[in-house]
Amino acid sequence: MYLNLLEVFLISIVPISLIKFKVIPSRFRFVVLSGIFVLLLILIYFQGITLMQLGIRIDDISSTIVPYLFATIIAIFALIALSKIMRHGHAKEWYKDPHFLFLFIPISIAQQFLFQGFILLKLEGVFPTVFAVIITALIFGYMHTIYPKPIFSMILGILAGLFFATLYVIYPNLLSASISHAILNFTAVYLGFFTFVDSEGVPKKTELSLF
């Protein structure tokens, strides 16, 4: 039990905190996420966690993709409505932004793999499913405090965490979940959430660095 909690703490809270408190610059967040992903693969290999346990399966994808897409469409309309309320502009020349070109898909997959595939699995070994879902969502929300407007980003992140974790508990398919997350990731950043915006509310280009 304690080992599960320690693993969750070290693989989520610690790296997020290092970025949040500027021990690691935020522009390196993709590098940090990549490192966590590699560490996850090592842990999964040595712990003998199966693909089925991680939700990586195709036997039920036809029955899970529809509810995931239906929920995703509802979430998109909610993001659009919230964006209008906050008077956000949309990203200009998004096709030149590294996030939209090649990052949003691997980031979405890695986050689903981390939170639903691993963290939720570990927490369900300690807590009842309802509490595991809530704790996973809280950690997901905490991860979003590294973005602009940390309080707002955290609240939106918690809501998103509840959305993804609840869906995953009902329909445990990581492939369907990743498709949904990628679509919503693209939409949220395009609409100016989890990114810096200029004086007119238009999202700025993603800043990332390897060195």
C-alpha cells in the first residue's frame, strides 16, 4: 500500500513541484514528461503490469469509442462556451506552433498513460474507486498549476481529471481515452486555456526547449 502511494508521489507530485517552484524551468516540461514516461515503462516492466491492466486493449474499442466521442463533443462545447465567457481569442497561425504540429498527441497519450493507466491503477490498490478517481483528478489539477492562471488552470484541470478518470472507470480503454484527450488537448490550447495569451486574449506560441 505504502509503496503504491510512494510511487504515485515520486512520479507525479515531485516532478510537477520541481517545475511549479521553478527548480526546473517550465519550458522543459515536455522533457520532464518524457523522462516520467520512460520511468513509467521501467516500473511497469519490472512490476509485471500487463497491457490489460493498463487499459491498452482493442477487444472493446468498438464499444468504448462511441461514448468517449459523445462525451468529448459535449466537453468541446463546454470549452467553447467557457472561452466565450472569458473572451478568449483563438490561436493564430496554430499550424506553426510545435504543440499543434507534433506535441499534443504524444502529450495526451503520455498523460492518459500516467494518470489513468498507472496512477489510477495504483490508487485503486489502496482506496475505493471513488476516492481513487478524486485523488487522481486532484493530482491532475495540481499538474496544471504550472500553466498561466494557476488557480483557474487547477480548477479546470480537476474537472478534466474527473471527466477522464470517471470515463475510464466506466470504459477502461486507454486508446479511446487517449483519442478523446488529444482532441480536447488541441481544443483547449487552441481556445487559449493552459497557455499564455496577449493583451487581446490570443494564445501565444508554445515555448519549449530541450537545453
